[in-house]
Amino acid sequence: MTDDTTTETKAIDRYGVMGYPISHSRSPVIHRLFALQTGQDIQYELLQVSPEKLETAVRQFQRTGGKGLNITVPHKSEVARLVDQMSDRAATAGAVNTLAFNGGEIYGDNTDGIGLLRDLAVNLGISLKGANVLVLGAGGATRGIVGPLLEMQPASLIIANRSLSKAETLVEHFSRSGPVSACRFNDVPVSDSYDLIINATSAGLKGEAPPYPAAAISKSTFCYDLSYGLKPTPFSAWAREAGAAQSVMGWGMLVEQAAESFKLWRGVRPETRPVLKQMSISA
Ligand code: NDP
């Protein structure tokens, strides 16, 4: 007699984050905490992928049954080429930080902007209406945050970048959404003080502090570094030294944008505050 009771082993759904470099990423910890909190069984991997291998690596992850990916430095603009469909906010940004694999299709989303806005407005209580905002950097992360920042109706938004042409391209892209302009770091106008300065360069990842415009900081300026670390990042240390009212690293944005990705993949939005606390970071 044969025993026809078969034990089906259900494969655990696989997710991951792709970037270059990637070892600094805390996304695996955050998604594990989300999974525990919401009772989901998932696996989340750290995937170091150089720019020339991006397409092969994404397609291989999809082919081998992967369900979704976060995409980080420096791939957010390039990966937008690979998606079959994308959300309005990813299309507006022209950059993708979240992929979902549904059957043979790749769906792209961008959760950076909503992640930053939730951290600023909900966790930190900052209002952007009528504010003068300076964004340093013009890469994939800036593409994701400029549209949502402009929706908050700031009085002005200046994008300063090492390569002026990249900042100008973004200004062209967003000029119909609000009062946005471009310049180099050493041409940042300092006649008006800034309410909010956001560092969206990746210079801190290499421990570098570019010639940020110290004169743009007044004692009422709130400085926000998208980069984060266990020790102060070069930008957040610089901002404190230059006399900023407050200098905050991007942990809150990291957790908030991750929660939006998790919601897209699993259909449930985890609570972010306990995760921020569990990571021993104050919200
Ligand atoms: P990209 O690689 O797309 O862009 C990098 C940007 O940094 C470019 O504007 C580049 O200028 C500038 N840059 C790099 N090195 C230097 C330097 N030495 N001096 C001056 N400028 C420099 O990266 P992303 O936009 O995707 O990410 C930017 C940062 O934001 C990263 O540190 C990333 O970790 C962080 N981030 C954090 C998030 C969070 O949730 N907290 C979410 C998203 C991003 P140029 O154009 O001249 O090359």
C-alpha cells in the first residue's frame, strides 16, 4: 500500500535589494522586522550588482522565482528601462526603486518621495508650504523626491549638483510642477535663508563631503541627509558644525519607503514606528 499523503513544501517568497555598493544597506533588517510584525514568511537578500550586470541580474532574479526587488544607488534611473508597467509616481520621477514581478511582467514603482514626505511630515512634523528648499544632488533619489516635494507647495526649490547639466535636466523635467531651479554647489544663492536642506548626493557613502554651501545654513535651517549611518554622516556632521537648527539622517525615510514597498508586495502596510524603535533609532 502506498501512502498518498504528500507534504507540499511551499517555497518562501524571495525579495532583495540590488545596488553597488550594497553592504551598508539596512533594508534586509527592516523587511525582516516587517515580516515578523505582519506574520509574513519572506526571504530578503542583499545583492551587489555592478551597472553593466544590472539587466542580467534583474532578469535572473525574476527567472528564478523572485517576487520583488528594491533598487538602490546607482541603478534607479537605468532600471526604469526594464519595466513593462510603472506607477504614475515612478513615471513622473523617471526613476524606480521597487520592482514587483507578476508572472512574466515587471512592475516598477518609486516609494522614495512618499517615504521622505511621511518622515518629514508625520515623524518630524515639518511643513513645507511656503518653505525655501535646497536639494543637493541630482541622481535617482532626487528624481524620486522632487515631484512630491513640489506638491507640498514650497516657495522655492533649488537643485544644486556637481554636474550642472544633470540638475538642469531635472529642472526641465519638473518645471511645470512648481518653482524649481538649478545651480552648482558654489553658485547656490544665499541671499535668502533655507528652511530645509536635503542632501541627496551619494558622496557620504565614500566618506566624502563635497563643497556644500555653508552660507546656505542659518540657525533656523533643518538639514536632512538621505544617507544614514550608525555614526553621523559627513553631511550631518557638517550641517551641525555650520549651525543648523537640526540635522537628521535618513533612517525614517528608509523605513517609510520600505513600508510602501512591502505594502506593494504583500498587500499590508506595516507599522513603521516600532521598527524605527527596534532599530534603536528615534523617529
Ligand atoms: P545616484 O548614484 O543616482 O546619484 C548620486 C548623486 O550624488 C549625483 O547627484 C552625484 O553627482 C552626487 N555625488 C556623488 N559623489 C559626489 C561627490 N563626491 N561630490 C559631489 N556630488 C557627488 O544615487 P541616488 O540618487 O540613488 O542616491 C543618493 C543618496 O541617497 C545615496 O547615499 C543613497 O543611499 C541615499 N538614499 C537614501 C534613501 C533613504 O531611504 N534614506 C533613499 C534613496 C537614496 P553627479 O551628478 O555630479 O555625479
